[in-house]
Amino acid sequence: AQTTEPDDLGVPGREEVLELVGDLAAAVDDWGPDCGTCDDFLCACGAENNLARKRDKARAPYELRLRRAYYHVKPLDEGQLAAWRAYLDFEERQGDAARTRALYERCLVVCANYPEFWCRYATWLDDPAEAAAALERGAAFLKQAPDLRLLLALFHEAAGRVDAARDVYEDVCERVAPGLLEAVVAFAQFERRCGNLEDVVAIYRDALARATSATVKAFVAAHLARFQHTVLRDANAARCTLEAAIRANPATRDLWVAYYTLEAQADDGHAMDRVALLFKHALGDDAGLARSDQATLWELYLHHVEDLGPSVDQVLQVRDDHDAWKRKKKAGARAAAN
């Protein structure tokens, strides 16, 4: 068989290849005469190609796990959501902002129904204005997503758009999720940062008026009392708030704990007397607390007296009272069993 030399087939030789590469290198802006020879250019291209192959190989397992490349109203299964989370984690670790942004945009096509990915994208972005723009896209798509909107309000505030942030908070509290405690607290915290202290009280009082369950009322009352005490420096107003809440719902342990926290922080000479009176009411039968809640309050009272009690006699007295309470509860449990 007759062999044909490469030159006979029209394949350029080494010198011609180097000449072509030299022309290509000259056309590249950042490759000048000081950057090396054509061989150096070829080596750099090869190294870059190898690095790209290595990166593609590392991404391949993540790409293979993705089953959908388009938007659909049908929910994604947990495996697909986990695959997107893992892929985003990987891309963020690589440190390539352009590729990470591109992957987020791909993800938001497929996972547009999931607020967590819109929130994650906004958190990853450095610019608050850009993050807010991304969240506005998500908010336009997801009409009922309070967590997305609360984050949007934060980024509006960070970008200096205070009025836009207030509008978002009002929208969440009035339309999107009325009565959502997280939104109420976030709105109040926003107004506090803005210096509108009277508006903070109004927000909490409005939430108290709308609340229908004892748990929600206790949560809001405790936050309002803490604000009155720590920010407004009005301990009496905080006491009034908690006393009113306890009168309405005496069997709510968290209210008693909040009241104790308020009195324990007082620095006047009557604080110990008020704490003792508080626990006397809380641990009495009239309060209606469950036995487990009473046990928790007893432990709290014991620790308080041991830490801050003026005399050992008071410590011993509280321990005796606690033992008497335990004996009474055990006797009641035996009587109920019989």
C-alpha cells in the first residue's frame, strides 16, 4: 500500500501552524509581545482547556441529577430540590461569580415556585439594590410568599428605600399574611430602626387586638412589654401590658416567665418582694397552669432566690414550699388514680 505524507493531504506543517497561532495571538488584546512566544501561547491555551475539562468533569455529577430544565406547575420532588441545593453549594465554592449567577438564573426557571431559591439568590448577591430587584421578580411571580417579601423589605431598607420597605411590610401584614407573628415583629423592628417608636407600640397593639389565640396574644404581649422596658425605659408600662395579658390568659406560662424576666431586671429595693408575689400568684391554683408549667416556674423561682435572695432563711423557706407543693401534687395524682 502506498503511504501519503501529511503534506500531500494539505495538512499544514508546524511552521504554518505556529504562524497561524501567532496571528491569533496578535489579535488577542491581552497577549502582547511581552507575554511570551507562540509556544507559550499554545501552552496557555492547553492549560486553560485542561482546566475547563476538569471543571466540566466536576460539574457532570450535578448536571446528571437534574431532571427538568424548564418551568412546570408540577412540584419538584425533594430529590430534585436537594440536587439544586447541592449544585448551588458547589458553584458558590468555586468562586466564579459569572458561572454562579448563570446557575442561579437556570435554577430560578425550574424552581420558580420555591421562595427559598429566590431568597438564596438575593442573599448571595452583594448589591442590596440588585438583590431587591431579584426578589421583586420573585414577588411578582409568587403572590403569596411572606418570607420572600420580608426579605425584600430588608433589602429595600438596606438600599435606602425606606418607603418601599414600609409598603412591603404593610402589604404582608394586611394582605399576604394577616396575623403572621414574624411579619408583625419584623415590621415593629423596622419602625424602631427608623426611630418611629410610637408606631412600634401601635403595631403591637393592633396585633394584640387582632389575635384570636392565647398563644399569639402572649407572644405579642411579651414583645411589646420588652420593647416598653428596654427601649422606652418604661417599666410601669411594661408591667401594665403583662398584667393585662395575664388577666386575660392566666394559664399561659410564657407570660409569667416574661413578667418574671421584667421584675428580675429591676434594680430597686422592692424587686425581690415583687418577684415573690408574682410567683405566689403564678403557682396558686387560681392561675390554672398545667403541672409541668408550674414545675418549670418553681425551678425558676428556686434559682432566683438562690442567686439573689437576701438570706438563707428565704432559700430554705422556698425549698420547703416547693417540697410541700410536690407532696400535694403527688397526693392529688394518687387520689385521681384511685
